[in-house]
Amino acid sequence: MQRLYDFLRRHPAWVDGFWAVFLFGISAVSATAHREDRGTDAPLAIVPVIVLLCLVIAMRRRMPERMLLLTIGIGAAQVALDVAVTPADFAMLVIVYTVAATGARWASRLALAVSLGAATVAQLRWPNDNSGVLGNVAIVVLQTVPFALAWVLGDSIRTRRAYFAQLEERAARLEKEREAQAKVAVAAERARIARELHDVVAHNVSVMVVQADGAAYVLDAAPDQAKKALETISSTGRQALAEMRRLLGVLRTGEHQETSEYVPQPDVEQIDELVEQCRHAGLPVDFKVEGTPRPLPSGVELTAYRIVQEALTNTRKHGGPNAGASVRLVYFDDGLGLLVEDDGKGAPHELYEEGGIDGQGHGLIGMRERVGMVGGTLDAGPRPGGGFRISALLPLKPAH
């Protein structure tokens, strides 16, 4: 039964054709009986009327507006040629429903207006002599009700289809929006991980390289200093591995992994440890905190730490062997200020203006992205007296 129903839904024209043939058979039998009763008085126009009304049934889905106009013409011809009502006139109800459900709006309104007056015209043309005035009025009302119900049913179907179409469109739009949001989230997560990897690798590897060079230089003359440098390399490498494992753990386990299993994100308090690490690596750093320290949002704390980390890394890479740096951390009422300066030879112009060439300059790009994510501002460039200067202002919000 389900297969038959699916087949009929896929071939609606066949269904309409079947009902058209069925209606034609009933109408032909009725017309033959009517002609036998009236003899030669029966109008011959009844045959084309029946045929055309059955055609309306067969073609109602393909061209509903044209079939409505054809039906109106047939009804007018019936009245003019005195062709009495036949079973084929049931097509008028069907076309009213069809136009109300699927036709144009003007056709739907026309169908409603004509159908409400059709019963009155028919009763005036073929009155019932055995009924009085009230009886004829009752007949008109009873004949009008089916037309009105057919139009109401068709219009309800139209409204329901439009509602479901709107729901499907909304669902499709929401699905596209979810896909777009997922792509944006993936891109943002990739950018975040890229920034973290750059900060971890660039800082720790630069420290290890500086210490390794120093150890090689003093290996024979000062074995104790070489040993200390190797210990720094070892501890820095372990720290880098720990942070790398944290990032890889996030990639492998997904959202359901407990964050407590990972190494905590660096915060402002760890800037002091970062500065000490740079000092042990041979970079003189003057670190000062101004204002009253207080809890900050985790995003602001991580951003502040990474900016200082990247700035000091750049000083070691581009400042030269005798460069020194200073770090200022200032707590304002509505913001956290960072100022990192060095007195080295500074960075090449393309690194801080154009974002780097051939893969260089990603550290400053990452700084700007981090600061932008927390709604802050960043300024990076050479100092008037030589060296390089990075300043940032991060807005503060109450930490919850």
C-alpha cells in the first residue's frame, strides 16, 4: 500500500487523468439517461461541456489559472445554452480548491467571487417550481456552502505549505549558519594554537640557542658557567615540552577532556619567572610593577604574559649581544598597561610594518591578534634613541 501511495505521489497527472476518465463515464451515463427522458429537446452542447469539464480535472495541476478561466467560460455557456447541471460540474469545486491551494492570488480571489455567485445564477436559471422563495434561498445557500468550503480548504493548504516552506528555509539557513560558525571556530582555534606554538617554540628555543652558544664559548675557560648554561638549556627544554604536551593534549582529546589535566596557562605572576629566565640566559632585564596588582581575566593575563615573552624573545634575536631590556607593568583603574623596551639595534623594518617576509614577523602578528581578541591596543616600532619599543593597553573587566 505504501508503494502504491508513493507511486501516486510521484505521478499526480496520472491520478488526475484517472479521475477525469471516471467523471466522464459517470457524466456520459447521466447525459444519456437525461437525453432519453427529454428526447430531442436535450441540447447537444452537453457533450462538449462534459468533455471540457473533464479536461479541467486532467489539467488542473499543470495550468490552474487557465483551467479556472475555462471553467468560468463553460459555466457561462451552460447558462446561455440551457445545459442543465451534470456530474461533470463537480470539476468546478475541484478547480476552486486547486486555484486556492496552488494558483496565483488573483486567480484565488476570482475563484472565490465566482463560486459564491454560481449557485445564485444557477437557481435563477433553473428554479425549483415546487419550492417557494424561502426554499429557493435555502437551496442557494446549500449549494454555495460546498464552494466556500472548497476555497477555504484550498487556502488553508496554501497557508500550511507556505508555513512548512518557511520552516524548511529557516532550518536550512540555521544549518548554514551553524556550519559557518563551526568553520569560524575551527579557524580561530587553529590561529590560537598557532600563536601558542609560536610563543612556546620561539621563546624557549631562542633561550636554548643563546645558552648553547655561551656554553660552547666558555666550555674550556669556565666549565662552571658552561655547566650552568647546560642546566638552563635542560630546564628550558622541559618547560617547552610541557607546554607542547598541553597543546597536543587539547588537539587529541577534544572538548570532553578535563582542563585540569593540562599545564595551567601562564599568567601575570609568572612574568617575574620569565624575566629571571631571560636574565639567566644573559639578557639584562629591568622589571617593575606600578599600581596595585589585582586578579585579572584569564585572557588578559595570558595576553600580557605572551606579549612580554615575545618582546624579550625579539630582543634576544634582533637586539645584538650587548642589548638590555626593561619591562613595565602598570595597573590602571580601567586597564593594564605594558611597556617593553630595549636598547639594542632594533628589528628590520619589514618585521613590524609589513608582517614579515618569507615566514618572518609572525610574532608581532600574533601579538596584534591577541591584543585584538581582548579589545586592547598595541603599538610596536623603533625607539627614537635606538632599540625597539612595544606598548600595549589591555582593558580590564571584573574577574569572576
